[in-house]
Amino acid sequence: MKLNLDRWSVSLSCVAVAGLLAGCASGVQNPRGVSVTEMKADERGFVAGTGVESQDLVRVADKMARGIVGIPQVVRAQGTPRVVLDPVVNETRFPINKDIFLTRIRAQLNSQSAGKVVFLARDRMTALERERDLKRSGQVTSGSDPNVVEFKGADFFLTGKLSSLTTRSSKGVSDYILYTFQLIDARTSDIIWEGFEEIKKQGLEDAVYR
Amino acid sequence: MSNLLPTRRNGDVLSLRNAALKQSKALAPLAMWLPVVMLVFSTGCATYSEGPAASTAAVSGSAPQAPRRDAVLWSYRNAALALRAGRFDQAKAELDDAIARLGGILGPNKDAASARRLFNEEAKKNFIGEPYERVMAYFYRGILYWMDGEPDNARACFRTGQLLDSDAENKTYAGDWALLDYLDGLASMKLAADGSDALARAQSHTRATALPAYVPRANVLFFVEFGNGPLKYASGQFREQLRFREGTSSVKSAVIKVAGQTLPAPSYDDVYFQATTRGGRVMDHILAGKAQFKGATDAVGDAAIVSGAILGVTQQGRRSNADEIGAGLLLFGLASKLISGATNPTADTRCWENLPGHLSFAAAELPPGQHTATAEFLNAAGTPHRVKTLTFTVQPGRDTVVFVSDH
């Protein structure tokens, strides 16, 4: 039998083989992994969601710190105002480390405001009281009379609230977060300063997850 | 070949044996190409296994190794096991890892795109679970946040959980987890905010048993789960349809007895109900399209092979173009069959199978100090099927969270 493998069979075979090669080849993305990429904290990374991220933290904390050092009660204060941090209230749908905003604001003010405000370490009171008691009992030395109360009271409370609005539809998810921070006069309960920042993000996941 | 009918050629009826012989000769060109095609097929379609590249047992060290695409699934499973064993730190780590991956799925994703391709099964995507599974991850994490004295972060988890259920195709059942809204409102009340709207929403979602009113002074919160959660399976001609099977359990409700108080803990949320009332997924349409393509290419392949074989047999030796067309049709048919065979519309049935079937909640006001409670898991007749004893310490000035499971 003479086999006449002309254009029909050859071309069809090529199509079949090409189709199989194209369709079946299963590649691996980044088979060697991705090396660690150092990014700036205020930079949007390639891993992103619609929640609170480092660039939001930096942006919000920067704005709040600048706002606090500019208020008259701080600029023209007689003596250095002492501030206590009161935990932020999270009303969003994102669980967060609530202390991180106030920590960032405090660190920025401490490093850049040249002593215009002083923060009280109320979160360290247990250790401070233990040290004071050791001094009082004579177990450790003391540079001053340990029986005199020297723990300072707060002039202001710095606190904040994170609120959010979320929309989800077939077109994706949208999250708006309102960051508000307040400086409250500890004596009068006056809110002497309030700053806010708002950030909205939206995105849509791949169809295989919908 | 035994089913071949006698073939008529040039007015003669060939015997079955002769007909088969002629057909095999007609298939000779195909037979010559077949090894090459099959070799390409077998190498091109070789499934890549990522192997144990990623360990989900970072915390426990005892959980099995899993491929990267199953990492979230194993985190889910390990978290549930850890939670029930009282290893709360491990449960937190597992859930935090899973939730971080859940939050990063927005936008283009190569693994997800790969799962949409004709020749890849849906299970090629990185598993994050169906919405009910994602909701449960947030629910568990919320319990752990509350346990750590962070009711606002717990509320955040409950809110996200409800949101994940809100884009259901069937809007009647969108965002209808009763307990998530109830706990959202309770956390708000604990944080001196207004939880009445959330409570009203929760009440509207209840099906069998109404939720109790909030007790502002209640400082011990019992999060109760019982029964077995839904399991997934695939149905349809090509297993392209995702289905759920209800978990079976004799336990239908629970009762907590502590300090002379009897706290009913009926089912407020049915996980199987939540899994099955969302309507179709977008992915279901993609899989249906794949299945349709698979069926069509298979039918076309059958038709081409039969036509080619007939042409090859009937025109053999006549030196006509029909002889060559027959061979071409055979090859085309084979290619079509191969493509059909390679098309994979199989639905992803990876499942968080150690979920509970039902969720419940109870709250009590207890004085600070150590307490012992009894959790009775009741069958349909109200008879205790299983009894557990719980010992916990109530701290002053904060909520005490007790996780109760019949698993």
C-alpha cells in the first residue's frame, strides 16, 4: 500500500500537535521564586488589598503629626504639654493592630517636634510602679525621694477612630476608610484638635474566586 | 472490531475479518503518526506538581506538607483543629496566614488565570475556599480576637465575614449569617456604640430559633459549634458542577449549664444552608463552557474518525483524493478527541471538611474566678448525645470567651 501523506494529513497533524503543545504545556511562574524586594513603607507594593496598608499608615500618621505640632495649644503652651495615648477604636471591617497608628504618630512627633510635646508611658505603668516600689523599699538606689509622686498627669489625650464604608457587587469590592484623630484636653474634655484622612480603594478578584 | 457490520465494497460483501483487515490498513498512516502524537501529548500535558514546596505546618510542625495552592486549605483545617484543642496561638497564626492570602486575591492572578484555561482543572487555582469557608475563617478569627480582649477587631472579622456572603447570585440569601450580625451588634454594645441595627438585621436572618436580646452585663461568652459541615462533590457529565452534601450528625442543639444557669444554644446558623443558598458562581459558567467545548470536540472527533474510516475503507486503492481526505479526517478526528480528552472542566472539590454543621452562642454574667460549666450536645429528641465539661477563669473588667465544640 502506498501511503500518500500529502498536505492534508501533514497539516492536520501539525495543527493537532501545535494545539496540544499550546494547550497542554503547563508552565510554572517564577520557578526559582522571587527574591526579597525592599520597598519604602509609603510605597504601594505588588501585594495589595483594599484594607489598611503601610502606605496608608505612613500617609495618615504624617498628616496627623504635622497637624498636632501646628496647633496653638502646643505651639504657645507654657511648659511642655504631656500627652497620653488612648487606644484607637476600629470600626472598619479590617482587623488591625490598633496601636500602630498612635505609635507612628508618637514616634514622628518625638523625633521631629524637638520636644514640643512629651508622651507619657502609661503602657509601661506596671514596670514603672514596680521600679518605684523597689526604690521605696530600699532594694535599689534612688536619685531622688522615692516617696514623692513624680508620675506626671496628662494634659491631653491623643486618640482616634477608624470608620469604613464598604460596597461589594459583581463589579468588585470598594472600601472607604475614614481615619480621624483627636487631641482631647484632659482637664476640660474639650477636643482641641481633630485631623482626618480618607482613603478609598477598590478591586475585583479573578473570576475563579467569584 | 467485533461490532463492525459486514462492509460492502465493489458490490461484494466482505467478511468481517477482511473488513477489519482493510480498515486496519486504512489506519496505517494514523498508526505511524500515533506514537509521535501520543509522545507529544504525554510530554506536553505532563502535570506539574509543585510538591511539598510550602509547609503549612509552620506552627504545629505536625500537620502534613501541602502544595502551595492548598496552603490556605491546610491553614483552615489546622486552625479548626487547634481551636478545638485549645491551642489558640496556633489557631491565630494559621488563620492570620490564611486571611492574609484571602486579602491578596484582588486583581490579576496567574494561578487563577491558569485555572480558567481549557486544559486545567479548577483545582489548579490557589485554594481560598467557597464563601462559606472564608466566612468561617473570619468567624473563628473574630472569636480569637474577642478572646484577646479586642472586640472591635472581632467585630471587624464578623463584618468582613458577612460581606463575603453579600455578593450571592441569589440576593434573598445574601449576607444572611444571623450570628455575624448578632455578634457585630454585641461587640458594638460592648464598645459603647449602638448595636441595635445589627441586632435587627440578625433577627431578620434567623430561621428556626430567634436570637436572644443582648444582656449588657453578660461577661462570659460561649461560642458553640456542633454537627458536621458540608462536603463538596462534583456532578455533571464531566464533573463540572460543584455540589454540596450535608454533613450528618446526631447533635441538633446544645445547652450550657453553669453556676445554676441553663443557657440554651440552638442552631442560629446552618453552615450547609449557607453553602447551598448562594446560587451559582461565576466559575460555574466558565466550567459549563469548558464542558460544552469538551462535549462538542468529542462529538466532532467521533464524526471525523467514523467518516475518515469509511472513506479510507471505501476508497482504498482507487488513488483518489477521497483516500487522502479519509486519512486527514482520521487525524483530525483523533486530534479533536485528544483535545476533548485534555479539556478539563472538573469543578474544584477541595473542601474544608472539618467545619461544624451549626453555630450557636450563649452569654452569661458570672463573678470573677474559676468556673466549671457543662456543655450538653442534644439529639433531635433533646437527649444529651455528648457531654463536655469546661473549666475557665473569669477575669474582672473584660469578657471571657469560651469556645465549645462537639468535635
